Amino acid sequence: MKDEMEQYINECVKNGYILKDGKPIKCHICESTNLEEYDYYYLDGHLIEEYSVKCKECGTKLGHWAYGYWEL
């Protein structure tokens, strides 16, 4: 299972959908690079703990960042 996930991530990086750390840079549905960060959660009112990224063209949620890591 771990090898399959690594292979999937490597393919996404190779095809320009995400950076190596998992940050989305292009929509896998409509190929748009017009992305939007939204749904911020803050610690103590000023430190970002979590946020999501979606495609502004088709609305697809592309990833969620929490506590230093991207969830695909």
C-alpha cells in the first residue's frame, strides 16, 4: 500500500498537479492552475493551523494542509 501511494504521489508531481511536499498546483479535473486557499483555522488567533485548497474554475477540493503536512 505504501508503495502504491508513493507511486501515485510521484505521478502527480511528474504531471504537475502537486509539489513534492503535496501542495496542489494544478487541478486534476479541469487542469486549471487558478487555485484558491480557503477555510483557514488559526491557533491563538494568528497562527495558521489548517487550510484547504480548491480549484476556482470547477470547485474541486484539491488538498488540505494541517499541522505542517498536506492531505491529498
